[in-house]
Amino acid sequence: MKTKKFLLQEQDIPTAWYNIVADMATKPQPMLNPGTKEPLKAEDLYPLFARSLAEQELNTTDTWIEIPEEVRDLYKNWRPTPLVRAYGLERALDTPAHIYFKNESVSPVGSHKLNSAIPQAYFCRKEGVTNITTETGAGQWGAAMSYAAQAFGLELAVYMVKVSYNQKPYRRSIMQTFGAQVIASPSMSTKAGRKILTDHPTYQGSLGTAISEAVELAMQTPNCKYVLGSMLNHVALHQTVIGLEAEKQMEMAGEYPDVVIACFGGGSNFSGLSFPFLRHKLTEGRTLRVVAAEPASCPKLTRGRFQYDFGDEAGHTPLIPMYTLGHTFAPAHIHAGGLRYHGAGAIVSQLKKDGLMDAVDIPQLETFGAARLFAETEGIIPAPESAHAIAATIREAKEAKEEGKARTILFNLSGHGLIDMTAYDQYLAGDLTNYVLPDEVLNASLNA
Amino acid sequence: MKTKKFLLQEQDIPTAWYNIVADMATKPQPMLNPGTKEPLKAEDLYPLFARSLAEQELNTTDTWIEIPEEVRDLYKNWRPTPLVRAYGLERALDTPAHIYFKNESVSPVGSHKLNSAIPQAYFCRKEGVTNITTETGAGQWGAAMSYAAQAFGLELAVYMVKVSYNQKPYRRSIMQTFGAQVIASPSMSTKAGRKILTDHPTYQGSLGTAISEAVELAMQTPNCKYVLGSMLNHVALHQTVIGLEAEKQMEMAGEYPDVVIACFGGGSNFSGLSFPFLRHKLTEGRTLRVVAAEPASCPKLTRGRFQYDFGDEAGHTPLIPMYTLGHTFAPAHIHAGGLRYHGAGAIVSQLKKDGLMDAVDIPQLETFGAARLFAETEGIIPAPESAHAIAATIREAKEAKEEGKARTILFNLSGHGLIDMTAYDQYLAGDLTNYVLPDEVLNASLNA
């Protein structure tokens, strides 16, 4: 009987996160204080972030950062996650490629987001913080953060992008069941929200706007910090547990990936799976392709510009060196709500600039077609975000077939889609479209 | 670091199902042909069920029934499932009890139902069946059967109890994503459905009615068989993979359960977890309590009558010896849709009659309170059905605390509640009530 799942035990949960910056020959450019244009220091971040997280954010020297015992203890709720050989998908594609996926969908909230939510709540709690704010796109991060906040006794307010708030009511309910306050963004509860609603009363929200609102509330609330589920270096750091486990599991499978693929929103699941493999490329010169799969409607890595930009709509954040579509970019209402963000994190942006990784952009209908084939052949209905990784995987597997050559593909199944069924309803009803970002919209946004 | 999850490898997936009937001193009484009142023979079942399943249904002699390789191969999509020590829940209850749960919620459709859906589809396919029909309450069985049907290339029609069809649209979408036809029951597509809609135009359905419709369609469709997700002996048989794995995992934990608990609808997850442990009681005289947790609104084991009754509303099925509330019983619209069934399976009914197991009935609000505490402490939002097992577990843990004595409790987390968030919304809004079945309603139903 062929092994389908490569399973680790709890003692195999990594004891340290991997900080790729320490291994990068060209470090990411520093974040800048938007007023002074000076490189940001950790203390500049303290008003907004827990100190430990601010220090992790700017740490360019320590390759390994120890995972606290309390965090590993909560990771045990669902980690290690399985590495799965997708025999069913391979058969359906009749491909010589070997397809593996890391199944992060088995987490209690259905996605990889808990990997960073738990340490962020832990460090806030440890430093005496009582309240936190955050934003969420599809609701995956908000759901994860709600559980983590509750596990460490923190009060949490979540600004949820309005289009997702309406499309994904179950995610809102999950957050509320864990005791979080959930506010549809843009809202009237912040200056940033009120301004946008005044200018555009029917605006359905974006991550950029929700970040502005969450940051504003954090700055005005006593003993309150802001937490973020993607984009930042310390989030990527926490997510490396994914790739560190996958590294061991690929060894168990007796293979090494030719290509590592993950969907791309701000970079959290992408960084998590790929950085431990990129380490072999950076430090051992190993050959390996790494591919970020982004939506054709929000293609910052494939069509954005590398420049300093704000992380949020209102311009509250530091200036970040990144591939961006412009911080006022208003993304289309595609169903992969977690991928509707205007920029890529600083580390990923530098890696892309240096040619150490690739990106592809994929139209919505191709992603749902891939999702359905995956559901039929592997039994798991993927999140619309993860479907981008599946679509990119299928492209690779078809290429391998055309070439008549084996290829080992590893992708991240960042989450399941059981709470995204509205999207599947619309797909099955033929109501979804392919929106590809027009050049003129892109240029207008970049020059805004 | 304390072990939280006891994990097996794929080679530990059981190779045979456990047939408890072979070990029972008093066998269940035979099912009867309703016309002749003669004990049913396998051939009487052939028009409705695949032959292999009909034979399993009536097998009273073979203790172990081999699991086909193709079935084990699909079990590998998610099995073995973890056994988890609920340290968080123990801490919150400040109890000396040790609480373990078998986590069946990690299956791709979120519940234990795949354990029987896959072999049922396999045997149908093997015997050349092309079409199948079934019914579903909460939608857990329908979702599982939809994937299984699709994996073996079978056409599937699912009658979904109307109240769940409306309360749980995501489950309907899941079935449709896997290619199934889904019909709200009662429907106008069958004689049984039309009769009920004529008599009670606003009737919101019951499993009994949905079974009538699915059976009727199966009997009128060429090359079509009917499949059922609970109640029947062969379903309980397939589900024993749960308990067989748990048996090994409790050994890994170095403990043996004083009490084994599962929620109870028709008996599928209950039988699955408990039968392999009851084996120790039946064959080795081991001391062990086994408790079925049912809703106070549908209390067949605690308050029903042991008698021959039909499995469906319309009286299409054989007569089954069982604890029943009457086959025309109209259950209240509680949120644990999978527990709204009038009768218990024949094996469980005999075990209960012989004092080999217990049952408790639990009001709805207690189950949601238990669910919320479990979510807060273990991070998993349970299905409303599984919440009954959690509530019964909490009662046991509190008793242990009052006695000041240790107690090892094992319960089945049959599914997660991520697709049942409407129920949690209503609970959090204070809109749910405790409906306890009144004696006069029970008596009227039993004497109907």
C-alpha cells in the first residue's frame, strides 16, 4: 500500500522559526519613517506592536529564533500537519509529475493563519497588553486571531473587509463565538473609515482600508497593540513552521521539490512554505524554483512596481520597500478575499527583485476549475485562495506531461473552503467572471 | 512537553471492521418483512441495497470483516485521525478527570460519515450499480456520500431534511460541488413527499420522511440502490474504524477509559467509537461504561419504547426491533439536525435493553454551553451534534470532581461546526430554547 500522508509526531514540531533575512546576501531595504524618511528602529514600532514582535520584525542577524514552549504547546492542537501525495490529482492529470501538498487546512479554524496568531497573542500577553486590534480579508486571519486572543485572555476588535463580511457570514460568526468584536470595514468607528465612506458611500472595502481602521483604533486605545496576519517579516517568520515540517516530510517521501508553490496575498503562507526551502538555495546553492500564485485581478508581483509605499490605504504605516499596485488600489471583488491586497512583503519583494523566486498570475475561473478538480480527486474543497496554488500546480504538471519528464511539485494547501461555499455556488451557477486588471487602472493607481 | 495528540501512521488503519453482533450473547432480534412478519433474509434486502452490504447487515457470525484495499486507500485521505488529550477543557473544569477525544472532525467533509460512505459507494460500484439515493439530516452524511459517490463514479440524489436545507445552505453547496442532486424533503418528487405536503403543507421535514422519499426513488430508478448513513448494522460496522484506532491510541496514552461517550442520532458515530471497547466488556468481562448522549427533544433511548417499528415515516422499510418514539414522530427543529431521528439501530437497542450501555438526554442550551467552552479551551468549534457528547463529558468530569476521584473519559468529536455557524449565531443572540419532549406528545406518537 503506497503511503499517501507523511506524518510527523508532536516532538517534530520545530523548536525555532527560520529567519531568512539572516541568510540573504542582499537584505531587504529598511522600512522608513514616513515623516523623516529615516530607517525605522524597533522603538519606532513599539507604540503599535508588542516589543518582541517589533524586534523580530527588524532582526536581520539571527537565523533561528526560538519558539516559546507555550506557543509550541498550542501548536500541538493541530500540528504537525500532514504532507500529502496527491495521487488522485496526478492520475486525473495523467502526468509524470509527483505532486505533494502540505495540508494546513486541518487546523481548527481551517487555515495556516493560527501559526502566527498564536505567537502574536502570546507575546502581547507576555508584555502585559490587554487589548488588540486587527483586520481581516476573507476572515481566515480574523478567525485565527480570535481563537488566539481568547486563549491568552486578550480583548480583540477585528475590522473585516465589507465584501467578505457580507459574503462570508460564517467567518464572522466564528470570530464572535471566540468572543471577538467584528466590525465591517469601512466603518463609521474611525476617522479613516468615515473619510472613505464620505467620499465613496458604497465602497466595499479593502485590506488597506481595514488596516487603517485597525491601526487607528489601536493608537487610540489604552494598553492596546495592533497585530497583522501577513506582509510583515515577523509573520513570515512564524509561518516557517510549515516549511520546516515539510522539509522533514519530503525527506520521508524520499524526494526533493523541483518547484515549491503557494498562493500569494501578502505572503504569509507563501513565505511559510518556501523560505525553509529557499534556505537551501541561498546557503547551499541548491537548484529550486519557488513560485507565488496571485490573482490576475491583483497582480502585484507580476505587474506591480518595486518602490516604497504604505501598507495601508490611509498612509498610517511606515514606508515599506515592496512590489505594489499603489496603496490606494481598489481590488476587484474576487472570491479569494485573502489575496486582495495591494502589496507584497519586504522580504518577498527583495527575493523577487533579485530573481530568487518567480510569480504567476491566474484568472479566477481557472482557479475554481482547479479547485473543483482537486475536490473531486483529493476529497478536499480548497479555499479560493489556495486554489491559486492548485491552478499553478496543474500548469506545472501539464508542462511536465508535455515534456514527458518527471517533476516534483510541492504546494501549500493553506486552507479549506468549507466556509467559502457561496463562492462555489456562484461558480457552479456560472456567475463568476475573469477580471484581469487593465493597464490603465494599474497605471492610474501607481501614479495616484 | 506533555503529549497532546496520540498519532498513528497509515499502516495502523484497521484492516478489518469489527462486527459486534458475533460477540453478543443475546443477538438483536431479526428485522421482519412488514407484510409476512417473517424474519428478513439477505435476498429481501437485495432490491434496495447492494448485496455485499445486505450480507454485512445480516452477518451475525463473523467477528471481523475485511476492509477492501480500495477502501483503505481512500481512508488514507484523512485516517488515522488523532486521539487528543483535552488538557484545556480539563483545566477549565478543574477536574481530576482525564479527558480524551477522538477527533473525527479532521475528515475532508468535517465528520465521521465518510467512514461508511466510502465502503458503501465502493460495494455499489463493484456490483455494477450506477445510481444511488440517500437522505441527509444536518447534511454531514449527504456531504460525505457525495464525495464517495463521485470518487466511484456513481450518480447520487440526496433528500435533505427541509429545515436543514434552509439552515445549512453550505452543506447543500458542498454536495453540489461534488456533483450530487440535492432535493429539500418533503418534496413533490415522490408519492411519500406529496402526501405529506398535502396533509401538512408547511412541514419542515424529518429524517423519517427523507428516508421514505429516497427509498421510493431508489425503487423506481433502474440500476439504483439506496444507501443510509446511520441506524443499520453495516453502517455501525464500517464506523468501527474509529474505535479500533482509539483502542490503540488509548494504549499509547497508557490509559483505559472508565467511560466512553458519543452523541446519538441513529447510532453511527456512537457505535463506531464504542463497539470496539464494548468488545472488551462482552468478551473479557472488562468494566466499562458506555454512554449515548441524545437531545432532550428526541430521547428515544432514554424515554422511547422498545418495539418493532418502521425506520421511515411512510412505512417502506422492514420492521426493526428498536427503541423508538414512533415512526411518525415529528422532531422539534433543534440545531443538531443529525440527532432528529425517531429510532435507534437494532444492535444498540439490544445492548441498551440488556443493560450493556447507558443513555442520557441533554437540553439544547446545555449542549451549546458545552460547545462554547470546548471551543474556547480546545480551539475547535464542534458540530451541534458532537456538542451533546461534550456536554455529557462535562457532566462526568464534574461528577469526578465532586467525588474527588480520577476518571478517564473518552468521547467522540464526530464533527466540527464550521458549517453550522447559523446555530451559534442564534445561541449567541439568545434565540435558542430548551425544548424537552412532553409526555403527552411522546405518548401520542407511540400510540399513533
